[in-house]
Amino acid sequence: MAATIVEKIFSRKCGRDIRAGEVVMAPVDRAMIHDITGPLAIEKMREMGGDRVFDPAGVIMLFDHQIPADSIQAAEIHQRMRLFAGEQGIGNLDLREGICHQVMMERGYAAPGEIVVGADSHTCMYGAAGAFATGIGSTDMGFVLRFGALYFRVPESIRCEVEGRFPRRVGPKDLILYITGAVGADGATYQALEFSGNTFSEMEMAGRMTCCNMAIEMGAKAGIVPPDETTWAYIRERRTMEPFDLQSDTDAEYTEFRSFCVDELEPQVALPHNVDRVVSVEETAGVRVDQVFIGSCTNGRYEDLSEAADVLGSSEFSKRVRVIVIPASREEYLKALRAGIIERFIEAGALVEAPCCGPCMGGAFGLLAPKEVSLSTSNRNFRGRQGSTEASIYLCSAATAAASAIYGEITDPREV
Amino acid sequence: MRLEGTAICLGEDVDTDLIIAGRYLRTKDRGLWASRAFEDLDPALAKRLKGAIIVAGKNFGCGSSREQAAIALKEAGVVAVIAPSFGRIFFRNAINIGLPLLECECGCTEGAHVRIDLGEGRVSIEGNMYRSRPLSPRMLEILLAGGLVELWRCRR
């Protein structure tokens, strides 16, 4: 019987034919916890009678939301988690590596056919590696830490077929914002979004990560790009794993088919305060911005920083704007540093911070005052997300962010 | 499982940042989460949550995976949440900590008396009856036990 890639992943893991709608207890390959949701998950594991985690090698711990500790409370959380990692023999990456999702990908902790869970909603990003990856809460994570498995309702899938070549200065973030606008903030709730078509087969891993990252913004349980040569090449650099075939059957059942063409796609912007209020950049051009944030698990990779630097050229950022650049990880930071991109940002007037979630979390630094406007390459523009509830957050690509930072107002990157 | 409470009506897409803001996540103080629930939506709301049944628009609890959002509501005394649809992580979190949720499209009058029959999947608001999507037997089992931790304790 025909199956989607998601159904195939669950079938392989459970050793029997499984279809969407079934509730299964499936083994988990890896579980990620960070400094916001981790402590509660550890508490839950203990409440369920667990003294030891299911497999110390299967648990990845790191800190990224409030680093370096921005309060005594954060420092205490880090301290408790370090202690736990030591007791359990968990390889704690601490605050050295960067944003959890980027680190999970670059270390090869998610691979085709695997089931990976994280105590963070943007865990769905690892679908870029052909894994079934989903964000879970602390009680579910406590259960996973204890048993190495979790109940899943196997989701139905929506297939997004994307064709065409991106025009200059338009890319994966514009595409996923456009798709979010079309599908809606709850249009994929409880379901998986499967991305395919020649645009995806030609897209590099960074772009696939950007798209899968935002699957949750449509309510999806997972986003996934079926593995191809690009995926396997990425995996090969990170771990030993024999490539195998893992594709949806052509006659698999989907709840919905959606097709998109990017040939004439324009740069997209999500308006405050909903991720699905998406318009083309022209419609917001001229909106004055106080802060521009280039970073996050959505768009803090080398490819994004490089695109922003390309738009920046030899210009300077507007003195009216606070430009905050945060590479997604140490690895991405080093790549950008060695390419001279970081130097260019600093020359142009940006603040370059060490890899972390930064203003996206709204708790640490880079907060907004009432009435201020932020233009951000991150994934959420909820009211109050980056500080004052009276501030406004617009979301865009790194190219649009850079162009806008030069002029101090939302600017079409194609015109720079 | 029968429940009743006083209706608090909320709009669509109430995200987990609005339920409990990121700035309160560095503590483990449940009482603080309860007292700051919905602070960015309406600072006066937290005081009215005891004994309340929240009747919200679609996509309630979308966004972050923070279980603190569901905990804040339960801790504040919210009896149940009714909405046409929920953010799926919030949905699981709520069931897992024993906060009843019902997927139901129904009209809301602020302060109205709301009755729920979880097993039957029925909601009654001021005499108007609505049918909700039934919870799966497993979800009901977790809710009846008071949460996943409690269920696991019972089984042990």
C-alpha cells in the first residue's frame, strides 16, 4: 500500500506497516533539551520515577536561549543542568556551540529515517535532513528521557510542490513566508508538510532548513524534504551512514496538494503580529525600522549572512537603526568570520553577538521599547515576542533585512 | 468527566507567548506563571481565571513548546479551554498535565455559565448545546488520571 515518507519512517521504526491517524509508541533516536524547557523535562522524568536517562548518548543538551547567563536565575538553571549532565553522563554542549537546531543539524544528530524530538517548537527544522523531527513539551520530554520512546499520532501530510528558479535576491525565506501566508497559521495543524519539486531539489541544505524550520508556524507537526543527493552529501560529512531510498510513493495519500512557482516570487514580509499576514515587500516599503535582527535558527547561517553582506556591499548601515547580527552557531560564525563577512558587518555599524537565540526569545537582550519597529529574519512576530507588547515585528529574509538596515526603512533588496 | 465554569471569551491565534511571556520562563515558580498568565493580552485577566472556562477562537496555544503556558492556566485555576483548534504542542502539553481541552466551535458570552461533558464531547453555554470533537480514549485516560505523570504513577 502506498505511503508518504512520514508513514514510511514510522513503519520502519515500528517494524510494521503504519498509516496516518494511527497512534503508536515509537522509539526516538535522539532527544534535545535546552535551557528554557530542559529543567522542567528533567523534573518530569524524575516524577515518573526515572533516575537515569534512557541513553546518555541519545540526549543532547545545550544552552542557547539565555547565554551567557543574563540573570542569576538563568545562571542557576545552567548550573543545575550541568550537574544533571555530569550525573547522567550526557555530553553537554553547554553554551559553546550555538542555537540548538543548527547544532543538531551540523553535528549530524538528525538523519534520513530517524525520529528526533526536541523540547522546542522549531525542532521541525531537522526535516531538512529527511528525519521526522518534532517539538514536544516538557512532560513528553520527561517521558522520552525516561523511556527513549513516545506516543505519536502519525500525521497526515500536505504536499507542497514548488517549481521554478528564485529571481535575484529572492530565496527560501521568501518562499516559506509566502507558503505560510497561503496555508495560514493553523492551515497545517496536526499534519506534516512535505516539500518537493525542482526548487527544493536544487535548494541547498541551508534553505531547506529555513523552510522546515517554519513548518510549525503553520501549525505543522513536522516539515520534511525527502532525502536526495544534497541531503546524503551533508550527512556523509558528519557521520557514517549508508544512503538508502526514502521517498513518498507517487500514489501516497495526502490531505492536500499545493503547488507554488518561484519564478516571479517577490521578497516577502510578514506583518505584525501574525506570521501568516504576508505581503510582498513593495507593500511595506518605507516603514521606518528601529532595529534589524539578522540571525536565529531560521536565518542565521553562513548563506544568510553572506547574502546580507552581498546586499550591504560597501555601504554603511543607517545610524538610525540598531543592527544586531547573530550567527546561528560557532561553525557558521567561523565561516562568516573567515570570509570577511563579520568584519564588513562591524565596519558598517552592526553589533555582532555570539551565537544564541538573541532577540528572538525576547528575554535576553535586544528588546524593543513601546512603538518601536523591528525587522527580523527570525520566525515569530507575535505581540511582545521581542520586548514591549506595543512594539511591532516584521519578518523577512536576510537580503531584505540588510537592504532595510542601510536605509532605515523597509526596502526591496532588488533595488539596492 | 463533567466540568463547569464561567466563560472567558478570547480571540483567535492566542499564542503561548501571550499565555506566558518568555521573560517569566527563567523561573520554576508556578505561582508566578499563574499570576502573569495573559499579562501581555490583558494584565487584569489572571485574577479572573479561577473557575473559568476559556472559550477561544481558532489556533489557541500556537507557537512555542513551553509547557509553562499550560501549567500557568492550570495553576491559575482554569477549568478547561474550548477552541475550534489548538496549537498541537500546547494541546499535548495540556492533556499531559491534566488540563482539559475541547475542540469545539461555539459562541461565547463573557461570564456565561459553561458546562462540559468530556466523555460525551458536549458543551452547553447558556442553554445552547454544542458538540465537540471527541477526545481519544488515551487522552481521556490521561485527563482522568490528572496527567501523564499521574497516569504513569497509577500504572506502576
